[in-house]
Amino acid sequence: MPTGRRGKPPDDSARVPPGSVQVEVRLLADGTRTLPVFSSVARLVDELGPQQAWICLPMQAATEAATRGAVDRVTLDPVIGPGAWH
């Protein structure tokens, strides 16, 4: 079972209903649609800047979002660079 702060189970009010999450899909130079995922907030900030919105999702929810978004690839810790910052 996933745990929240201090090892307690997450509060049910924090659960995200299926289908309610929208993810940002990136288009690569070759036309491939990719869902960038990051192993830590620090990695995300390094690549997309401190103002990038983010959420923490269980892998199952990320997979479902990628499927709904017709993503070709999920990329772990992609190197994107400052030109992609929001």
C-alpha cells in the first residue's frame, strides 16, 4: 500500500479520480509523441525550470494518461533543456 507523510496511508481526499488528470505530451523532432516522466522533482526542475507545474502519480495512473493521450513513448528523466521551460 502506498504511504503518505510519516508512513500513514494517503488521505482518500487526495486520490485522483480516473480520467481526471491531464498530462503534457511533448512532440519530438521526429514527430514522436512522448510523455516525459521524472524520477524526482529535482530532475524535473533541472530540465523544465522551477515554474513547471507537476504532480506525483502512481505509475498505473501515468500509464493510463499516456494511453488516453495517444503517446508513442514514455521517457524517464529526459534531457529537454531550457528552451522547453514554461
